[in-house]
Amino acid sequence: MGVPQQVLDRWADGERLFATALGRLTDEEFDGASLLPGWDRRHVIAHVARNADAVGNLLTWARTGTETPMYPSREARDAGIEESAGLDPARLRTELVAATARFADAVRGLPEPAWSATVRTMQDREVPASEVPWMRCVEVTVHAVDLDAGVGFADVDDAVLAAICEEVLAAWARRGETPDVVVFAGDQEWGSGAVAVSGSLPVVTSWLTGRSRGEGLAVDGALPPLPRWV
């Protein structure tokens, strides 16, 4: 397969982590707030379900050669999330499981040559199809934390956290929005700015992804505001 086994394992771990967080929620808790401003938990779950089919579309694109975007438009994406978020909890759980299974089948069934095909993300970034399982890994890992159901970044492997931090810094660099910081987490270092920020990998990941205001960080000066991640 054109995807390293390590990436596939990390993606599978991410799916399990999200399932663990979801399994800790009662139906009544779906209406509770998530860690994402403006979204309750049911919107997070709906997004993760819809995202499985969206990244599956990219594998269809790679397999067939016919352009198949993740979503027809941002408006269609948002409308789909709203539609799924309105389902009763049992239906929403079922939709998530079914969509996740469809994506897993698409990964297993993609022919070897198709992994090198170029597809385009929602952010209009061209990537090889081999990056798609990692894209899904990031989604389910971060949104497992967003459910605020007892799963945190401390439950994620350090290598995955470091890779997520690199994703955030790379997104800022592509937009020319890199903040004036240098960030230290364990033996990891990112950036070359004037303000030094340090902390554990889970704490740094939470801050860089916008899931915290920087609690638990040490900073040489004032903690700067961060650009949005995506």
C-alpha cells in the first residue's frame, strides 16, 4: 500500500479515540457544549461523520481520476453538518459508524497506483492521496478532544501530537500568518520568533490548535494571540 503502516495505525488509533469519547456521552449530553466555539457536541459528531465521506470522496477521485471534491461547496458542507446534527442521538451514532466504515472500505480497496494521484483539499491544497488517511487521523484525534468527554491530548501519542503541531505551523506558513514565537515542547522546537513559549506536548498542542488560551505554558513575555488553524 502507498501509505506507511505507521500512518494507518495512527489513523486507526484516532478513530478508536473518538469512539471512546463518544461512548462516554449519554444521549442527553449531545446537546452540551463542545470545546469548539459555536458548536455543541452533536455538531462535532455530525462533522466527523460527514468528514468521513468527504475524505472518502478524495479517494474516489484518486481511484477514478474524476475530480470529486470533499464537498460541493462550503455552504453544502455547513448544510450537511446542520442536517446530521439535527438527527436524534441514536441515528447520529449510526450515521457516524456507517460513514467511518465506508471510509475504511475505501482505504482498503484503493489500488496501489492510486495512492500517488493528486487530489485537492477543502483548503485548495494539492496533496497525494496517500495523505488522506493522515488527514482523517488529525480530524478524529482533535475532535475527540473537542467532545470534552474525558479524552484529552494527554491520551494521544507524542509523535501524533508533534505531527499535529507541525500541521498547524505549516498552515500558518502557507497563509503568511506565522506568529512571532518559538515554541518548545520536550525535544521539539518550532518557529524562530522573538517570544519563547514552552510546555508539555499536550499543553502546546491544545494551545496551537486553539483549544486552550495557553494555560500551563511558560512564556518569555506576553503570550501572543494566534491565528486560526483552519
